[in-house]
Amino acid sequence: MEVFDAESGSWKEWKKEIRGFGEGIKGYILYAESGHMALHLVPKNYESTELEFPYNRDSSSFETLKHLAASYVYISDYEIDPVQQTVRHATISHSEPNDWGEIVNRRYSFTGDTLLLEPVEQDLGKLRLKWTREK
């Protein structure tokens, strides 16, 4: 994730300490021809932990639950508007209960193997997600 720095006039890696994302973010985004998509974001080094993850979550420590809460996931139907160069995500499942059923719009552009997604919504207008195809 990147944030626009008005002072320098450039995009910089976003490292705000929210939900454990202070080290920056990594993740996956998948678009299927069926019209479904999935997004998963986690803090960098998310998988590098010494925490225990018991099968029975009732016995999980607070730190373990806090770590799990840093995982951000949603699954949506999507529609592409090639004229406006936007993609609409109609959420059908979300790791945050209040965001189930939400509709979000993102501007998209491609540079080689890189996809940029920028929120259309004003409150998120200075952020963008930068996705590079894995080989």
C-alpha cells in the first residue's frame, strides 16, 4: 500500500500503525473470469511469528487473537468499467462484519506486471494498492 505525500509530490510506502500494519502491507488479489475476486492483506512478516495457534480458539492468548485480527480479507463480485477505468467490488464476505455487502469502486491502471488500484471514495483518496504479478 502506498500513500501520496503532498509535500514531495510522490507516492511512498504506507506504514501507519493500524491493526499491526506498521511494517507495511503485503497480500494477494485474485480476479476470476467468473466475476468473483478475493483480496487478502496482512502485515509484512505476518507468517513469521512464534505465537501458538491452538485449534480451539477459546484457549488462544490475547496476543494470538490480536495477530489474527491483523489479517484483512474480503471476497466480492466485481464489474469492470473500461471507459471509466474503474472496477466495482460488491462484497459478499468480509473479515470485518460491518463491511459485508459494501460496494467500493477503484480506479485501475496497469504498468507492465503491476496493477494499481486507487479508491474513488474521497476519504481514502490518498492511498493506493500496488500489485505485482508473481511469477
